[in-house]
Amino acid sequence: MGDGTEAPTAPAGGHDRASGAAHTIRPDHARRSPSDRQGVAAFDFDGTLTYRDMLVPFLIGLGGRRAAARSVGLSGLSLARQRARTRDDAKAAMLRHVLRGRSAADVEAAGAAYAARLQTELRPDAIERIEWHRARGHLVLLVSASLGVYLRPLAETLGLDGVEAVELVADDRGVLTGEMTGPNCRGPEKVVRLDRHLGELELTRDDVELWAYGDSSGDAELLAAAQHAHRCTPVRRRNRPRTHGG
């Protein structure tokens, strides 16, 4: 339900030193751009920076495995009744079921604690790419359908320059309504969010040389917008530690 649940194309090489599993971040295409433009690297999160989707483990940590499983079942039932079966509708229904009525401050605190444990879930090849961009003075952004409550503190820890993610609506009492502040940050919305973020920096895509990293169909528009598009292949790691929110 984050970004990286769809299996992408087969790997083209590379090797995971930690697990022995083959993996790579493979360039799909690279169009030349003037070298004097500000470099920007936009990374998807689930399946691109991480070994797996990280949203459901966070929700399990908040509500427990049984409640999270029930929310998935109720989401499916609700969608069947509405004859709507899109990923975005399913995700919205699940977030509504798990998060509605919770204290926004408590969920923010849970997100910060979860972010501190996400280091073991980060792919070494992706971290190497982040460092490659940072060494060249590029802006490094996360553009993800995962939740900002844990991506923002993680980005701060990693020294990234910004986050565009799913943010949550709280009422005037500081209680979550279960709704997202806008559309799911997936597909075309990723480009909308990137453009908005660049606009806040008084930049447009015409002003920058853009690298984009993603692993699923939800990243297709972001990859298409970049001069340098890198599609990541899935990685399976042995003896992966459990990472739950809460």
C-alpha cells in the first residue's frame, strides 16, 4: 500500500553484499541536460530505498496485527459495495479504519520511533546513490505514497532535502480524521508534488537536471519526467528483522 508492491522488470546485474541476493538500480534512459542546472534526485521509498513496503508494518504497530488485517478486509468489502477497486480507494479506506480517532501527536511520535528503526530496512545500493548525489551538491527528495509521519524524521536523519508524502488531516482538537490532506502521492500526483516542491524553491523542472528512482507502475510518471530515470529491481534479504511501528 506504499509505493513498491508491484514487481518491476528483471534485474540487470549487481549484487547485494548483505544477503547475496541480486539487485540493481538500473537506468531506463538518460537524456543529456546542461551541466550547469541544479541537480535534483527524487526517490520513491517503498521498494526503492527499502527492501519492502513499509506502510502496513507501521499500521500493524499502531493497531495490532488483527486490527490491521480487519481493516484490509473491511476496505475490500467497502470497495466491493461501491464497485470501486482502485489502489487509492483501498488505501484511503484502510487509513480511515486504522487512524480515525487517534491523537495526531501520538501518531507523530509513533512515526518518529518507527523511523529510527527503518535503518535496517534501507537498501545499500540506494543509500550509495543518495550519497553520490549529495557529494555532487544535488537536492535529494523523497516522493512517496508512504506516510510523512515516519518519512519526515527519516529524511532528517539521512540528511535529505525534502519530503513529499501522504499527510494526515487532524481536527481542531488534534485528533486524526482518517483522511489524507490530498490525493495519494502515487502516479501523476508524484509529478504534481515534485513540481510544487520545486516551486517553493523558486525552481521549475526546466531549471533542474532531474534524476528519478522508482520500482513500480506508481512511479512511471515520475520516471518519465526525469532526464535520468532509474528503475529499481526487487531485493529479497535473508534473516530480515521484524520492523513494526508503535
